[in-house]
Amino acid sequence: MNQIRNFSIIAHIDHGKSTLADRMIQFTGLVEDRNFKDQILDNMDIERERGITIKSQAVSLPYRAADGQEYTLNLIDTPGHVDFSYEVSRSLASCEGVLLLVDAAQGVQAQTVANLYMAMEHDLEVIPVINKIDLPTADIERVMEQIDGELGIDPYKAIPCSAKAGIGIEPIFEAIVKKIPPPKGDDALPLSALIFDAKYDPFRGTIIHCRVFDGRVRAGDQIRFMYNGTVYRVEEVGKFLLSRSRTESLGAGEVGYIIAGVKTVSDVHVGDTITLDGRPCAKPLPGFREAKPVVFASIYPIASDDYEELSIALEKYKLNDAALVYQKDSSVALGQGFRCGFLGLLHLDIVQERLEREFNQSIVLSVPSVRYRFSLNTGEVLEIDNPSLYPDPAKIDKTEEPYIRATMMFPEKYLGTVMKLCLDKRGSNTRIHYPSPGRTELFVEMPLAEVIFDFYDRLKTLTQGYGSFDYEIIDYRVSDLVLLDILVNGEKVDALSQIVHRDRARERGVHACDRLKDEIPRQMFKIAIQGAIGGQIVSRSTISPFRKDVIAKCYGGDITRKRKLLEKQKKGKKRMKMVGNVSIPQSAFIAVLKSDTD
Amino acid sequence: MDRRAPPAPSAPGLYVHVPFCLTKCPYCHFHSRSPFGREDVKRWLDALSLEAAFYRDLFPPFDTVYIGGGTPSALTASEMGRLAAAIRRNFAIEPFSEWTVEVNPGDAAPGLLAVYRDLGINRVNAGIQSFDDETLSFLGRRHDARQAAKAVEALRSAGFDNIGLDLLYGIPGQTVEEWLETLSAALRYEPEHLSCYELTVEPGTPFFVLREKGVLPPLPEDLSLRFFMETSGRLTDNGYLHYEVSNFARDASLRSRHNRKYWDHTPYLGLGPSAHSFLEGRRWWNGEDLDAWEKALREGRRPVGGEEVLTTGQRCLESLFLGLRTSEGISLDGFREEHGIDLLALQGGLVERSAAEGLLVVDGGALKPTVRGMAVADGLARLFSDSLSLRDGVSCPSGT
Ligand SMILES: Nc1nc2c(ncn2[C@@H]2O[C@H](COP(=O)(O)OP(=O)(O)OP(=O)(O)O)[C@@H](O)[C@H]2O)c(=O)[nH]1
Ligand code: SF4
Ligand SMILES: [Mg+2]
């Protein structure tokens, strides 16, 4: 066990975690060069297309150190985007140390700080690494000052490297071996292994990703899930060497997988402890704090018949995305579905896309919302994240919405534009801090509803990519809220309703009608869209119908060609949900929230 | 043609594709060889006899024959004679059949037309396209307006009493008024039948290349609709029946009997490269290449390039979009019999809604599109079939 090191690579988004993982994998010769592709751990299509990491990914690397000894380094590459911080926090529970990357040109950013705090909470050894020193804009000295002043870490511990150019990789290996402590734990004790992730495999059942803290597990063992006491026989254990690689056993301190033919998906809980049925450990490991969703939306199958199938797909999907929470829900306009909680809009977007790609589901999502608080004159206090459950206005005493404290970092020259953006978003209690010359750190309190939707994108655009952003929820504050309904051809579509601030209500109504007009394609009949507050129409738009839609010539006997054309046009409409007589595309539900500028 | 004795509606139709043109028009995507030699025609005729032999006993007697292309009138009198003989040798043709040949205005020589009459051809369809010289040259046609007029006169003089004229509108730069002038010129000959097509730009044609370059923009929807409505209005005012999206007849008996078979799932046999056939729910089509088609036949193989057996859903979609193109519309009983679906009970009250919007009428047990409905026939068909495939338990999931 002294020969094992467990560590994660953490950093602000795009600071080069996956690229550093690439170099480390290549350094150990785990993959032949000709089989190599960049960001090799980002193995989901959606990660490669978007160029970001979404899932934490573990890989075991063999390493012969300068001291002549053979080590096994269990590396976990983590995502950088705020919406996936739950992935990071779970990865950290399996580690004794982290590599904290800082981009040599961008310097310390909001997520650098947030991730460092997370590592400190887990009591992990932190090795700072300054990446991208090959960039002409790299400023190592300035970054060292920031590491000292803003992170409170001895800057002389920082290792300069270029993940891209492969410079400074070996010193990182040596630091891992020397500075990160080997895992504690005892092979001889009863088994206790923490489930930190899982994935459903149609052939093998659930693949459980775990970190063994004490004891040893091997094929043939009877294991018990401590959460619900179910028992399974282990079919296979192994490690992650880019693909699953079977081993004889997994012992204390090791990270790997267990396959135990678990077809009942609900038996596996991320955060649960696995022990041996015949020789259980005394108590489960601490597990994880629950993910705290901040954005809520309902998912509906496009064809109502597919509800059951969606239900099964969600259960399997959740194994691989512990941050998703959901429960049954139904809508007057859209039928049966699920109310889901997400960690942010990007998370929501990814869930939707993965359900479609990996589980072949055709779905639409209702307009996302945050969770509001309503005090009624009956004394009851309701927390409502679904506008269709908006209470009777006559009974409402007080309405409150969640507020956050946003932390932003950017070069000083953008201060004016960023301040204006924050005021636009109802920001208050602004505090400015200059951590080092030319850099601004801005703290602003804002309603969560204003920041989740497109705040980050706007900030990035305004600061030409140099602004970073992090936030924490601070409290609920009294706010004058109203319900904005959307009527399509006179019928209310509950999935398009939003809870909005009264001062913004009319503007939001106009905006929603305009966006829907852009998003809903013309159809055979005229479509009237209206925004209404408390029964009063505040905005409207109209989509004119097709007036010419026919092919002039039906060529000779070639009816097939013409039919295929129609079938193709019908296919293009697949991602639309029929609401009454109108087909509404998936994109429309989200579009009502987005600002015109994107 | 004798119109007193209409045969049983289910008799099949025969189509022959003549794959030759003297020159190639830049908007045309039909398969034809140009230039060509008499030797090519001979090989084609020989192979056509071989192809016909394959289907000799498969079809009941035909009651329509349609010789299209390409340019059938590019065949010499004796070649056309050989073709007619091959048809009669291989197939039974009902008495009083409709026998149509497509004629290019440049080819309408009295001698040739007299031979057509002798061969039993009783209907001609002339590819006039326009009575305006500028338009004709833009379209790359080898005839001019004067030749167009002379051709129609020659057809009449030859004794044809069932003449169809093909015209094109929506040509870039053409105004509706200019088009109506061409239409008036056509009306002077009191043709029994008129086909008025909006110019469509098909992939694989020189016009398509121009469109890709942005030179030939598609007609704006409003203008396209105006052409369509004005055409319909002008011709209906002159006593014509607007019986299909692009087709008009002087009276009901003068509708193209042959084309109708395509629209209501009547069997048809197509001979020659690129021709399509339909029999008992199966549709097949020949390869487009003349040489490959001929080679297959010489080697004793059927020159089929592809085939499909229609699923119930596909058949249903076809019934919808084809039916909604015609003024006769979709027979409610017929549809229920064929597909087990009551269109009046469509989800979302689609029929009432379409009727309220003036797109349809329910009349005489049929769903009939109005002229405005015909203008959106494809959209209506999609809408109806969408609601069918969404409805629980209905076996009309198109595309399966
Ligand atoms: N010049 C230079 N570019 C680098 C270096 N390391 C990474 N990059 C580039 O930075 C971008 C982001 O790299 P990734 O490795 O995907 O970053 P990441 O931290 O894994 O990003 P997320 O997983 O989305 O948080 C890519 O375009 C890399 O090619 C480096 O050392 N030098
Ligand atoms: S339009 Fe007629 S003549 Fe012109 S190329 Fe096509 S088939 Fe030949
Ligand atoms: Mg990454």
C-alpha cells in the first residue's frame, strides 16, 4: 500500500487538466503513441464535441520513481465547470492529494479558489502546478505571486509545466510520489469500499466504481450494500487502465470497479458503502453530502406512450450522474413527466443530451426555474420550483427568492462593464477587492434566477474570456414575484410558465413571446402566442401559417421519391412536442429565458 | 379517343420511357441521353422488347399507355411504329384506351403526327412551356414561340381532339402578368388539358448549380402563391376544372386517365430506364443508366434498380398526400376501408380546423381540398399523418 498514490487533477475550467492527464498517461507508456488521441480521458462524444470534461475519469498509472521503486498512481481527471463540482467533490473523497493547476496566462480564477477550498475540506495534500508555460502570454512570476497572495500556498512549491508541449512532467510524478501520502487502511480489516460512481451496462449490469478503504474484495465474494442490505456475488473486479482491466482483487487504498450482476438499478447508490456479507464492517463510510440542485425543470417524453421507457432510462442514467435528482410530475399541457433538479443550466443541457444519445429518448424540458418560497396567510410556508404549482395569489403573504453571493475575477479594465451587468441583474451589496495589481475581485449579491440563465456567458463575452465566476447561495430575500403564463392559441401551456419579478414581468412577457415566435416554426394554422399575468394579457406575437407548401410535380410513377421527401420533413419535426394543435420544438422552452444577445 | 365507354377504373396503366433528347434543358432532371444516334434507339428498342417479355403475363389488360421521356417525338416514324408494335405484341390493351405521346414542339411535323394517328395514338401532350421567346431561351428550349404556336396548330390539323399543353411558371424574372399572357396564348387553342407547373430546381441539374451559387433564388412564398392562385382563377374562369395541383381539364372526362393511376394506387408498369412500376403493394424502379439497363436485359436479367413493399404507414401517407393533391380528394369510406381509419375522427379536430380555415371541404363523402388547400397539400398531409402516428393504437406509423 505504500506504493499507491491516489490523487485528482483539479483546476478552473480549461486550465489543462485533461491535457496534463494525457501527458502523464503517455509518460508511463500506458497507450502506444499511435493509438493516442488528445484528451483521451474525455471519452464521451459530448465531451469531445464540446471540448470540456463532464465526468470525472479514473486511470491507474504504473510509475517507476527516481527512488527505484514501482508505484501505482491512481489519477482522477475532474471537470472544471461549476455545474459539475459534485463530480469533483466525490472524486476528492477517494484521494489523498491533488494537483491544483493554474493557467500561466490566466492566473488564479474563481474555480481555482473554489476547488482549493474543496481539497482543503478533504484534508488533501495540494501540489500547485503552473501550466501552459509555453504560451507567449505566460507570466510565471505573476502567477506565483497570486498563488502566494490569493491561495496562501508557498509559491516555491509550484511546478511549472506545459501539458501541451510535455515540459516539466517528470517533476510532477516525483512530487506526487514524495509529497502525497500513501493511503491509510488495512487489508486485514473487514471490507469497506465507497461507491463514488457507477454506470449501467446492458450486458454486465451495473458497473460500480469504488475506492477500497479497508479489506480486500475479489471475484466470488458475497458483497452487501450497506444502504439497503442487498447482497450480490462479485463476478469481476478490476482497475481502470483506460478501459476496464480485470485484476485478481482490489485491496485497501485501491481504486477500481466491481461487477456483481446488479440488474436492479435502484440497489446501487453513489455514496453507499460496500462490505462483505460474511464479515461486515462496523459502520458505513461517511459517504457524500447530497447534491444541491439549483435549477429545476420537468422532462416529458415527446410521445406520451414513452413515459415508462423514460422512467427506466432516467433510473439508469442517474447511476452515472449522481447530481441529478428527480421525481414524478405531470403537466396539463404536456402529460406525465419528471420534475428534475440540476446543478445549473449546463448540467441540464448535458442531461437532456445524454438521455437522447445514450438512452435514445426523445424529450422536451419545461422552462427552467429556481426554487421560490411563499408564505401564505394560513401560516404555511411553501418552497416551489414549479411555476404550475404557484399558489393562489389571494393567499400569498410574502414571496421570497434565493440570493447568491457571486465572486468574479477579471482584469481591472472591465470593472465598469461588469458592474453594469450586475446591476442589470438586480445585483446589490457590491464589494471590490484588488488581490494583485491590475486584477479585480468583485463580490455581488444577486438573485439566483438572474445568474443561472446566461450570466456566465455574458460575463465571459464582456471580459473577452478573462472573467471567471463562482457563487454560493446565501439566503432567501423578500421579492415581489408574479406568475407569467404563456398562452398558445388561447390555451395556457403550463410548461412555459415562469415566476418573475413584478418589475420585470411585462418585459419578460414581451421577450418570451418574441422568442417563441422565433423558435416555433410556421405551421398549417396561424399560431397566437400571448403572455399573461393574473389573467391580463401583457404581450403577444403571431406566427403566420404556411400558404404554399406543395411540390408542383408528382413525377410520373415515382411516388416513392416524393413520399420520402415528406417522411424526411416529418423526421425533422421529431423533436417537437404537440401541445394542443401546435408543435413546439424542444429548444423553445429554454429559449424564453435566454437573452437576445446570444 | 372514344369517351363513351370508360373501362373499369382498376385497369393498369403502361408507361414507356424514351431516354433520348436532341438537346438537354438546364432545369430538367429526367433521365435522357443527348446527343444520341439511331443505333442507340435500335438497342433501346431491342432491349425494350426483352423487358416487356418479363411482364407479359403479370398484368391484366392495360387501358392507358403513356409514352414519355425524354423526348418520344425524337423517334422517327418507323421507330415509333416498332415501339407500338412491341407494346401490342406483348400486352393486351383494352379497346377505347387512352394512348398518350409527349411531343416536343420542334418535332410536330405533319407526317409524323399522321403516323401517330395511324398507330392509334389518341392523345398528345406538348411540352410548350411558354409562348414567350425570352422565357423559352432562358429555359434552354430548342423551340421558339412561333414554333410552339405552329406545333399546336399542326396537332389540331392532324386531327387530335385531345391535346394537353405543358407550361412552366415562376421562372426567375417572370412577372405574374407575363405568365398570364402565356396562359392566354395557350387558351386560344382551347386545349383539352393544361399542366401548369411551377419551375422546380432539382439537384443534379445546371439550374441547381446556379441556385447553389445564389444566382437563381427560389420563388418567395407569397409570389409562388400568387402565381398559383392566378393560374387557378384564370383557368377556372375559362371553364377548366382544376383537378390536381398542377393539372387542369376542359371537363371531367378529359382528365389524364393515366396520371390518375399514379395517384390512387392503381397498378402500373413502367418500361425503359428509370421507369417506375407498382403492383400489389410493391413498387420497383429501373436503374437510370441506359447502358446498364440494356446490358442487364441482354444478359437475361430484369433491370430493376430498387424496390419497396409499402408498409401500411407508407401507404397511408401516400393516400393522404396524393389524395389531397386532387379536387376529388380522399374518399372517407375508401380511406376507412383501405386503412381502417376514420379521418373525421382525427385527433385535435384537424378536419374541422382545416375546413374552418378554408383549406378543405367535406363534400359527398370525401375530404376535398379547396384551391388554397391544394396550395398546402403537402403540409396538410404531414399534419394529418402526424396526428395519426401520435394517436394511441392506430396502425399508421408512417416511416416504418
Ligand atoms: N498552449 C497550451 N495549451 C494548453 C496546455 N494545456 C492545455 N492546453 C489547451 O487548453 C485547452 C483546454 O485543455 P483541457 O485539457 O481540455 O482543459 P481542462 O482543464 O481539462 O478543461 P475542462 O475539463 O473543461 O475543465 C485545450 O485547447 C488545450 O489544448 C499547455 O500546456 N499549453
Ligand atoms: S425537358 Fe424534355 S426535352 Fe428538355 S431535357 Fe428534359 S426531357 Fe428532354
Ligand atoms: Mg478536462
